[in-house]
Amino acid sequence: MTTGDWKTIFVTGGAGYIGSHCIVELLESGYNVVAIDNFTNSVIEEDGKSAALKRVEKITGKKVTFHNCDLLDKERLEEVFSKQKIDCVIHFAAIKAVGESMQIPLHYYRNNMIGAINLLEVMKAAGCFQLVFSSSCVVYGEPKSLPITEDHPTGNITNVYGRTKYFIEEMLNDITAAEKNWNIISLRYFNPVGAHPSGLIGEDPTKKYTNLMPYISQVAMGFKPELSIFGGDYPTKDGTGIRDYIHVVDLATGHVAALSALYRKHLRLRVYNLGTGKGVSVLELVRTFEKVTGASVPYVIKNRREGDISAMYADTRLAEEELGWKAKLTVEQMCRDFWRWQSTNPHGYRSSVKNGNSEK
Ligand code: UFG
């Protein structure tokens, strides 16, 4: 990988799960990082700093320039953006709870769509046209064929959160068609799981997340009595749903590879799947988790969850060919690293604050 003469990367949603892991990889690859977050999903320590970003600095031994900034506050965004020359932007900031997005759709549309529009306008005004966008395999809707290639049709999505990702991709299509300066990569994530191997950063388990791995680990910790497996009658190897789980550290290195690709070549707009290409069932994930952690995860098979699909996994060849990137970490490593994070931080970033052990 090369940073070329790109020095400074602007990261929105830098205190989040994927944002914080990505910043570690950026710093370790030699970039400077200017990060923003509105902290709605973050733990702030007594000194006013984000717990996640302090831990990023601890892992890397480097400083992150950090601003409390909401993308909906365009004036503030302009002010923060114009403080230094930005070579490229990585846009993670979004709200992402699928169920909640169906209950408060306007809030999701305002936050995710207007946030993206403000960011693009501020970038354009500042003459910065390089962007990596955090998209999702949700844009494919129900797969018509597997593994899913990037030219699979998009749209026909069953939830509001997913539609915001889809609409932003459509917007990126339109602006790159109209204005040739833009140079954008949209990365379609499959199912990010795991945590940094240091155990210092991870997905905050205190949130009401309904995703599988955080739930498994809550059961393993004894915080929840059992896992409900949604559907045992899918047309899959063991009847449970199949997904392409990708270690968050692999996902983060995919962003570094995308930056290099944007630096090397003017792409206008390219989309890439970030997955492993391997389909893993719910039961396989539960069993692997039990095997590598030694913890027990009791479960019951329940009815299917509304809107769920049977199987989804990526064709990863395009990212391999054009970005020179391939996921390396195994399902065992995903489980082991998630467990290290969860068991040493049972209350997420609040663990250290609660114990009066706030890092200075
Ligand atoms: N599952 C269970 N029990 C649980 C939670 C999940 O059995 O308590 C199953 C689901 O039915 C599914 C699999 O585990 O088969 C994975 O479910 P997740 O909720 O972890 O992930 P999804 O694939 O449903 O959703 C993820 C992201 C979304 C994104 C979507 C794109 O969380 O943000 O992928 O397909 F939109």
C-alpha cells in the first residue's frame, strides 16, 4: 500500500465501531487523521474526550485530531473542514439500527441523507473530490444469484436504513456522472464482526444491537439467558441463515486499499464488495464461538425474522483484482477477538468509566 503524497484523511463517524478500527489502520499506514463524530453513540470520558478515540491513540501511539461535529450542522462542518488541507474523506457517520429505522424513518432519512449531502457540498466547496463511502450489501436486496457480484441489481430493499445507503449510492452515481472531478469508491460491507486484537476497541455491547455476534456474546457472558435463532427452516445446509461475516480489521484494511486505488487512478465511481466470500450459518457461528471461547451459548430455534433473507455472501474477486485486497482473518479469529473485547469490557467503553478507571 502507498499513501503517495496524500497526507490527511477526514473521517466522519470516527468514534464508531468501524470508524475507530479504520483510524487505527490509517494511522499505522502513515496517514494523518482528522476525525469528526456527533457522539450520539459514543462514551465521553471525564476529560471530554471520546473513549474509543483515546484507545485508538493508545493502540497506535499516535494522535488523532478530533472534532465534535454533527454533519447536519453545515456551518460547523465547513469550519472544521477548512482548518487544514484534506486529501480524501471516508464517510462512516450514519445511524444503522434496521428495526428502529422502520419506526422513525424521517429521522433516518434526515440524518443519513442530509448528512451525506452536507458533506458532499462542503467537500465540493473546498475542492476536495476524493471520497470512500461506507455502503452495505443491503443495497442488493434479495439476492438473485450467489455469490453476489457488484453488477447484481440494487434496490428493492425492505428497510429504511438500507434505503438510505441505496439512495446515497444513487446520488453518488448522479454527481459522478454530472461532474468529472469526483473520484469515489463505495464499499459494500457484508457482515462486520470481531474487534481489534488488542481488546481495546470494539462494538459497544451496551447498545441495544440486535446483530448476531454481539447477541451471542451477551449470552456467553450470562447477560442474556439464551440466543433466539431466527428460522431453522431456510433452504441452507443446516436450516439457519447464511451470511458473509468479515473481521472488522480486514474491513478497515479494505479502506486503506481503497485510498491507494483512488490515489493511483481517477475512477469517478467504483463499487466493491468487502466480504470474505464464505457463507457461514448461524449455527456454525454459534459453534465456532463456543469452541474458541470455551463459553456456552444456549439457543432456541424461533420463527424467521421479518425481512430476513436466507443466504448472502460476496463475490470478492473485483476487490482482489482492482484493490489488491483480500480478507485474511478467519471466523475463529473473529470470535476470539470479539470475545476478548467483550470479556475485558463487559460494559463496553463504560466499563473503565464506571470503575473510576477513566484513562487520562
Ligand atoms: N440472527 C439470529 N438471532 C439473533 C440475531 C440474528 O438468528 O438474535 C440471525 C439472522 O436471522 C441472520 C444472521 O443471524 O440470519 C445475521 O443477522 P444480523 O442481524 O447480525 O445481520 P443481518 O445480516 O440481518 O444484517 C446485517 C447488518 C445490517 C445490514 C444487513 C445487510 O446488521 O445493517 O446486514 O444485509 F443492513
